[in-house]
Amino acid sequence: MKQTIPTFSLNSISKHGFIVEKITDRISSPDDNLMDKGIHRDSHYIFMFLQTGYAKMMVDFKVIEAENANIYCLLPGQVHQGLLMDKVCGWFVAVNVDLVPDFIRSVFEESIMDFNPLPLNSICAGKFHDFAQLLYNSYTEEMLSTKEGFFITKSLLNAYTGMFASFFLNENKPERLKESRAWQLTRQFRILVRKEFITLKSPSLYAELLNISPGYLNEAVSKTTGKSTLYWIQQEILVEAKRLLFFTNCTVKEIAYQLGYNDHTYFSRLFSKLEGITPLSFRGKSRKQIPSP
């Protein structure tokens, strides 16, 4: 097992910052096979629309399964591995972060819930297929080589990924409160935490970046999510610690250092407090539970 988790980028396979392919082509691709990558992260978004067949993957310690018409989104940084693709048919779209509109990113990046494959009825599946086909037909070098053609294709891409965001937003709408000041602050805070949790671990430092008091930030976050600011900072640390424990053979001391802790004993105590078991116990237990491909 490697000492780091490989991170793949689109830059080596696409000069446009996104790719649009049929899932069957992606599985059989000699250059970037969906099933041959093993355990890894991506620096980009992946939007998958499964029309038929059965797919099974592991995403951040959870086994995700989908059969027939489903949509699913993988976020940048999530650790995943393809386990099984059986008679699959559908569409695979990958997009660099800077090309995804903010309103689409916010649906996925600011969610307080885990996203699972979302089943589609036949009417919705038909709409996704028609739009994916339209996007696929415009994804040609001829179209992308001109400013006008790129604009058209990018507009279709925004609309297609926007459909994913709309469906997932509707599915998880109970979690989204009225667009209040508290909700706006919570969104800004969650984005900052995902970017800065290795170097910034104190709620007061995030409050300073947002130009508000720690108490006001904690009140807003607690009102919106039911959890404190410290909880969300520690959860981000915990998830990354689990990834490194499971997917690498780094020592606990090495992982603590990667996560910004000079004192690995403090990190071990914190992990044990949050997870209920020691880091090494988690490593042994989790590796027994996740199936091999």
C-alpha cells in the first residue's frame, strides 16, 4: 500500500478542463480506465448518469451501489475506488472545479448531508439522456476550437450539471433553510473549513476571517446545522485522518504531521475522543469491513 493517496487531474487528458464520455467508453479507455485506477482522489468533479446496469464503488469508506437509472456526483478530494461495473450504460462527465458555476458547487460543497445515488423515474431518466446526448454531440474538437463553439458547449455543460444540482437540491431541501444571514455565514464557514482545516483549527480564526465574533459565528452555525463550529472543524480533520489511516500505511505520527499536529499523542487522543477508538484500531477494523474489488 502506498504512503500517499494518488490524486488524478484532468489536465493530462483534456486541454479544455472537462470531458464528456459514455460510461462504456470510459471503462474501456486504455489511457484513463475508470476501473483500473484503484484507490485514488480526483481534483475535479465527476457527474455520473447510470441508465442501465449495476455499479458498485467505495467512496470514503462507504460502499455505494446503484442499479439502472441513477445519478451520482463525486466531489474533488473524495477518496474512491470502482469495485464493479456490470452491463452498465450511461454517461460520464468530469469537470475542473474552476469551470463549475458557484451555484452548482454550493449545492454539493455546502451540504451537511451525505449524497447517495439518486434514482430517476423513466421520464427524468429520458431527460438526462437527451441532454447528455446533446452535450456529447457538441463535445467535438471542431466545436471547442472556436470561441463561439466553446461557449455553446460550456453552456450545455452548465445546464447539464445544473440538472444534477437541481435534483439533489430538491431531494435534500429539508436541510436548506431560508436564505438567512445565518445560512450565508454557515456556507462561508463550511467552504473555509474545507480549504483551511489543516492550518486553522480554532473557531476564532474562522470568525476573524469572516469579520465577525466567534460567538456570533457559532450561534449562526449551530442554528443552521445543529452542530457547533468546533464540531465541523473536527469532522473535517476526522474524515481526512480516516482516509489516511485506511488508504495509506503512514504511521499515526506521520498522519498527525500531515494534518497539522506536531504532537502526535494529542492527535491520537483527539481521534479516540471523536471516533471512540484509537487510530490504529480504526485502521484494523475498517480494512476488514470494506470489500475488495
